[in-house]
Amino acid sequence: MRARVGDMWHSRDGKLTQLLERAPGGFGLGQVPRQRVPDSTTTLVCGFCSTGCGLTAHLRGGSAVNLTPAVDYSVNRGMACPKGWEALTPLSAPDRALMPLLRNASGELEEVRWPTALDRFVRRFQAIQKEHGPQAVAFLGTGQLPIEELAFLGTLAKFGMGMQHGDANTRQCMATAVVAYKETFGFDAPPYTYADLEESDLLVFVGSNPCIAHPILWERVVRNQRKPEVVVIDPRRTETAQAATRHLALRPQTDLELLYAVAHVLVREGWIDHAFIGAHTTGYDGFAAHVAGFAPTTVADRCGVAVEDIENLARLIHTRRRVSFWWTMGVNQSHQGVRTAQALIALALMTGNIGKPGTGANSITGQCNAMGSRLFSNTTSLIGGHAFDDQAARAKVSRVLGVEDGRIQQRPGLAYDQIFEAVARGEVRGLWIVGTNPAHSWINQRDARELLARLDFLVVQDMYTTTETARLAHLVLPAAGWGEKDGVFINSERRLGLIKQVRRAPGQALSDFRIFQLLADAWGCGDLFARWRSPEVVFGLLKELSRGQPCDITGVGGYKELDDHGGVQWPVRVGEVVEQGAERRLFADGRFFTPDGRARFVYETPRPPAETVRTPYPFALLTGRGSASQWHTETRTGKSEVLRRLAPAVEHVEIHPDDAALYGIAPTDWVRMSSRRGSVELRAFLTRGVPRGSVFAAMHSVQTNVLTFASFDPYSRQPAYKHCAVAIERIDGPSR
Ligand SMILES: Nc1nc2c(c(=O)[nH]1)N[C@H]1C(S)=C(S)[C@@H](COP(=O)(O)OP(=O)(O)OC[C@H]3O[C@@H](n4cnc5c(=O)[nH]c(N)nc54)[C@H](O)[C@@H]3O)O[C@H]1N2
Ligand SMILES: Nc1nc2c(c(=O)[nH]1)N[C@H]1C(S)=C(S)[C@@H](COP(=O)(O)OP(=O)(O)OC[C@H]3O[C@@H](n4cnc5c(=O)[nH]c(N)nc54)[C@H](O)[C@@H]3O)O[C@H]1N2
Ligand code: SF4
Ligand SMILES: [Mo]
């Protein structure tokens, strides 16, 4: 017997109770069994990083009381990092949003009932659209909701509410990889499977720190029995660099020159796979001519590495049989990230290291469902990985979803930074933010906060009331989180995995899915979503939308099949049988997704970063993940005592001891760090892990993005978080 949602609301609002009772369960409050059931277990994928580990929830009375890593899940095989073990704890934090909050006449956020919240959402946004046009309201989503919810958000906002502009935090994270893959492979298609980590003879990690950011992927490297060489290219001597066999501590933002120099040596020595290049690629001759200008002797100084290190890396690539290239944010978050990623792809193509075990040009994703967001959020691509300007694709979406073709935009809409610019110009006046915290995480945070504060109406849909962004909202909608709802995530190796409701959301928090249903009805476009009764029904629609695409999942079956199978990697076309535990990589046949089936070499002349590092700002500020137990803006991980103890006790900046000595800075001294945007105060942590001339601060500190400089890759519009110019000085103590 399932509790009826309406029972729990004690709502005297007949209309709302009716809406809620219509839910057949499977999300929100509707499906919590009232009576205690025998103890049992169930497996669901982790809700933090894109590794996508399976976690076993131990249930009592249908509610999870504990989590352990799943032993029979192909991804993690009984391992989990601290975040996975501790994933239940943040669900019971005291600052969970339990009721909608609305800013009252005296400017304070005040609890209101759902009908009031829904009504206010609709009235304020519709009034803005009426006065300023439908494009005056926009949305920002996330890579941390399941695909069914992302699809709901993107479809409701764009086709239901007529918004034209919507983007997600995946812009901060994966946009560069998306563009790099689309231009070279013809589709956003990371080609690898995790077994490649174990089957490679040479693994090259560029701007990637898996020991901290993807600990269980690193465990897979450790399991490699082939005595691999592991090369880490990172300005910092990271935990991963320390564990590697070689570390190239290049000067920040010089990856492109370095990779072209490696390609130069491969061409010069004839260490290339002519047969593969001839049969499966285009543009090689132009690329070879381009890299002729990048002899190691020319670029070594600029890159801060020895000529012989470049020569040796090229030789390793030639002599090792299976070579794989892996990259993460050190590449994506650069002013020339797309071309850098494409230089890595070029190295794989020119040596034939693709489509075979232990090879590939492999972008590691960040968030648990960034891959799902890339394909199904209806933001950067038309839902299902289609192009907005493709008439046939629009007709397909129109048919499958029952949306009139005329409602489907012909362009993707503005990117994240352009939405903020439109706010600055007064063109976007209403913003709906779901599952992301830009007042902490956006580049050049002060501008971001100033712009958020300027909005006529800001709605924030989040699990917590205390996030930096929720504090700025006019309306906060209380959301259920991971563990409190059902859906599908897609991990870095393209594996679809299930998340499940193993806890009841607190108070009146609802799943995002349920919130979207209620908003659709309240907005007056509920008819469009009449079929969207449960996440699993929507999963069926998404399968249909994927038909014929490289990411075709028509053969996946339903949630039960996905569950029984322990997740499955796309593509799975209808009728295709995938063996349990199969490791599936793309391009084994050498055919790519471009019109001519060939992969492309794409290259360009390197450019300097947007902000020059020189007096009075003589240090390059590098930013990134600080520890395995901290997640982003810490709204979740900060709620666990265990995870807090595993993290650094104080917010700090890492400084090379020689640089510190020049400025009279001793260990644990207070330091003021300033950029042209502002200044912050942190403790000094002296370490030879950062190179001279650079300092490092973790993104988990809300202070870091006070300093960052808003510059972007021109093709992906991904923020270049990894580089800006700062100054440091010793201070006696914090001024606050
Ligand atoms: N514990 C933990 N894990 C996480 C996350 C988290 O918040 N906490 N977040 C997840 C998400 S969303 C993401 S996107 C991933 C990010 O995963 P990673 O990209 O591995 O992590 P980062 O620390 O952001 O950046 C990686 C490295 O880039 C280096 N770098 C900086 N500048 C340059 C450069 O010019 N060239 C090169 N080659 N390297 C450079 C930095 O020194 C850093 O060590 O992690 C995911 N996993
Ligand atoms: N300086 C610097 N800045 C960076 C980076 C860097 O390397 N350096 N990295 C960038 C990268 S790669 C990323 S991905 C971003 C991440 O930046 P954000 O997306 O801003 O960070 P999170 O803390 O993950 O924010 C997610 C929010 O969603 C909420 N939430 C969690 N689950 C749910 C849910 O199920 N429903 C709803 N409605 N809300 C939920 C959380 O409480 C939290 O407020 O940061 C970027 N910022
Ligand atoms: S490695 Fe990632 S997916 Fe695995 S337990 Fe840790 S946070 Fe979760
Ligand atoms: Mo990310």
C-alpha cells in the first residue's frame, strides 16, 4: 500500500491535492511504503562524480540506513571513494529546503505553501514574458539530475513556456570536449570503456587529477597488469603526478604548443600509422605541415619543459603498443581548450590509437550525469543529440513528443556567459536556476552575483536553502535529491545506470520531476506533458528520440532490464543483445560519425591567455579540485562530519616555498591574494607541488571565483577557470 501524496500535505487546497494525487508514484513523496518491509538491499549509482560507481543501499522499512560499494557492479567492483560511502548523510542536513520560500515585502525569504509558490512562479515569469518577450526568461540547469528530469526541464522551459535561452553548468565543465568531439568525430562521442585504463601500455593524462577527482578510475589504472607508463601533464605535481611514472610540469596554458611539438616529432621520425590515416581520416597533410613549425627546440623553453622530455614522450607513444590519452579540466577550462583537446585527438588518430583495447582520445566527464545533460537537456543540442537547425530532427522531436513543430526553436539559444550578458543588458529579466550554484561557481563571481541580484525574478530550485545562490532568490523551490528519486545517469564511459528512491524526501520537498509536472499544469501547458507520468515513461520517450542517432538506446529495455544488467553503455540499438559485463568502445570499424565517415584533424595557431601574468599581478592562479572528499560548492559534502574531517581544515592557497620566501611568507601565515577583480584572505600552504610563479586554490572555497577572470574558449564558450593573474602578500590576520 502506498501512501497517497495528498495525505501528507494536510493541504486545504483542493486543486493542489488533486494534482498531487494524480501522481502514480515513482517520484516525490508518492511512493514511500508506510508499513515496514523486511530488510533488503538495492543497487543504485552514485550521485557525485561521473565515474558512476554502483552503491548498495541497505534498506530498513524501505528506507536506506546505510551504503556500501556494490561488489558486482562493473565500474567499481566493490570500491568507492569517501563521497560514495557518505552519500546518505547530506540528505538529512538541517538546512534542507522543506517548504517553498518566497521573498516577502520586507525582503526576507518566508515559507509558503506549494500552491502559492507555483502561482508566483507562473505569474511573475508570465508577466515578464508579456512585457519583454518570451526570451526575457531563461533557465540554467545542471549535470546532476537524471536524464528524465533534464529532458523535462529543457522541454518544459523551451517548448512549454516558450523560453529561448537555457544552458547548464555542463558549460563550465564539458562544453569544450563536446565541441572537440563534434568537429573531429562528427558526434559528441567519448570512444572509450573503463577497461581501457587496465589494457593500455601508455596512459597520458593531461590536465587531469583522477586520484582526487575520479578516485575509482585511478583504482582501475592501478589494476593495470601491463606495467604501463603513466605520463601526467600538469603544471602541478598533483597526487596523480606523484603516482605516475613521468610528470611533465609544463608552464600553465602551454599544452597546445607542447602537444604540437610531440606531433612534430612523430611526423619527423615517421612514427605514424599511414594506413589508418589514409583509410579513416581527413586533413592530415595540413596538420603535418602545421606542426612542422613546432620543433621541440622551438617550444621547450616556452612550455618550461626539457627538449628531451618532449622527444621521449613521442618515442614512448611510438614504442608502446596501446596508447591512450585522457583529459579533464586542465584542458577543457582553457581559452584554447577545444584546439588542445583536438591536438590530443590528433595524436591518437595519427598513431592509429583508437577503436582498439587500451587506446583512445578520452575526455573524462565531471558530474554524475554530465553525459546525459549533453544529450538530453535540450540546451546545446536538440533533445536526443540532434542539431536544432536540422529540419528532419525537428520533425522527429515534434512527432515523438507531440509538440507542434513551430514551438521548436531553430537555434540552441545563448550560452551561459551570454545569458549573463543578456541580464546585464536588461534583455533577460527572469531566471530559473535548477541544481547549480553559480553565485559560488561562476567565473568572476562578483559580476555574477551583481547580475543575479539585478533580476526582476530569480527562482532557485535546490535541496538546500543556504546555498549562495538560493540566498539571492525571490523564490526557492525545495527539491528532493539523489537517493530520493528515480532516473538514469550516464557516466564517462557512456554507461546508463539507475538512481533510485531509497529515502523519503524531507518536509514538502519534491522530486524535480514532480516540480516540473506541477509547474507545467500551473503554467497551462500540462497537456503537452500528459504522457509524462513517471520518469520511466519519459525514459521510453528518450529512447525513441535517440533512434538512429549514434547514442541510440532503443534496445535498452526498461528500468528493470537496466538494473538486472548492471548498467549498459550506449549505443544499444533495438534487437541488439549486450552481454553482461561487456566493455564496449566506439570506432572499432574505423568509421566515424562525420558525413564521409572519416575523423578530422583540426588545428590552429596557439594564442596567449586573455590575462597576462606580470607585475603588479605576477602569479598565475590555478584552480581545481582540492580533495577527494569535497564536492564543488560543498552544499552536500560540507554536511558530513566524516567528509569535513578528510578535507583540509582551513581554506588555503598553495605557494612554492621559494616564492613564499621572497614575500616573507611562512607556513600557515595569512595571505591576501588579489586580482583585478577583488581580493581574498587565505592561509598559506607552502609546497613544491606548485611550480614557481603559480599558486593554487581549490574551487571549493567560495573565495576562489572572486579572483578568476571571465575569459572563454571562443568555440565552446567554456570558462577558462584555470588561469588568471594574481598578487599575494602576507597579512597579520584576517580582516573579517
Ligand atoms: N573530489 C571531487 N571529485 C570531483 C569533483 C569535485 O568537486 N570533487 N568534481 C567533478 C567534476 S564536475 C569535474 S569537471 C572533475 C574535474 O576533474 P579534474 O579536471 O581532474 O580536476 P581539476 O582539479 O579541476 O583540474 C585538473 C588539473 O588541471 C591542472 N591544470 C591547471 N592548469 C593547467 C594547464 O594549463 N595545463 C594542464 N595540462 N593542466 C592544468 C590543475 O593543476 C589540476 O591538477 O572532477 C569531478 N570529480
Ligand atoms: N575556479 C573554479 N571554478 C569552477 C571550477 C574550477 O575548476 N575552478 N569547476 C567548474 C565545474 S567543472 C563545475 S561542474 C562547476 C560546478 O558548480 P555548481 O554546479 O555550482 O556546483 P555544485 O555545488 O555541484 O552545485 C549543485 C547544486 O545543486 C544542488 N542539488 C544537488 N542535487 C540536486 C537535485 O537533485 N535537485 C536540485 N534541484 N538541486 C540539487 C546542490 O545543493 C547545489 O546547490 O563549478 C565550476 N567552477
Ligand atoms: S569515485 Fe565518484 S562515483 Fe565513485 S564513489 Fe566516488 S564520487 Fe561516487
Ligand atoms: Mo565539472
